Amino acid sequence: MGVMSTALAAVDLDDMPHDFRLAMRNLAAGVSIVTTGEGRGRAGLTATSVNSLSIDPPCLLVCIGRASGTLAALQKNRSFGVSVLDARQQAIAERFAGNGGQHGAARFNGFDWITGATGAPLAEGALSAFDCTLETLVDWHSHAIVVGRVRSVHTSEGAAPLTYWRGGYGSFDPQAG
């Protein structure tokens, strides 16, 4: 059994939200964008909290802040897309994270999109894109757990996946050594 080189420190409960956020930054994650709507009603955000939920039927879940305009649009549209970004798509991730100040449909300008069977916009060239209908939504404190029933899947070869760790973007390529 190995010995840890640094000791884990307990935190004061008053500092828990801040410390929890800092600790979670140590969890590297793939980067996706969640999109919904058509035309001027399109909305989307960058997410690192996307997970598969079941294979039969195919479902995924994504956690979205309850105050998000994208969540409201998703509830109205009852469908959404999840596009798993590759390392070359960092600009899309930054735009949908709110960098640059664009909101709503303006976030989609300058990027290529395909339209899923549900009408959800999917990022052209994404490693994977899931076209989903809203199956259930659970309010959980500051966020909503959104369960989507996958209606179609699109994949491409792409580059290495775009990852997010400690507040910065990177990539992961296990074949690079």
C-alpha cells in the first residue's frame, strides 16, 4: 500500500461551499455543451456534469443550475442535445460557458450545427452528439438533474477529447504515451 505524500485536511463547515468547489476542481472531466431550441429560441451552456445513466433504454443525465436560462428553455422545448467536444472545439466551450458575453441564440453564431430529429442543435464535428427528449427533471438544491432519453447518436473520429481540470481546458490522448 502506498503512502500519501500530503495529508488531507479537514475544512471548517463555514467554508464548505468554497472548499467543496476547490476540491471538485481536482476531478478532470470531459467537456460537453447542452443545447436546445430553434432559431431565436436556442439556448445552451457548457457542462462537465454529463453521465450515462442506462443502456436499455439509452438515457443520460446532466446537472444544470436551476437559475439557468438554458434549463428554462429545455423544460419548454422538452428536448435537448449533448455534444461531447474534441480538443479543437475549445472556442465553443468558452462561448457556451459565457466568455465573451453572448447569451441565448447569439452563442451559436460562427459555429456549424446539425439539427437532431428532436429539433435540438448538435455541434458539427463533436466526438459524440446525443439527441434527447426530456424524460424527467429532479430539483436538487441549487441544480436540476435532467434525465434525457437518447433518441439518436452521432459520432465522429475527431481529435482527443476536450477536458477541464482546475479551471483550465486541456486534452487527453492515451496513445500519446
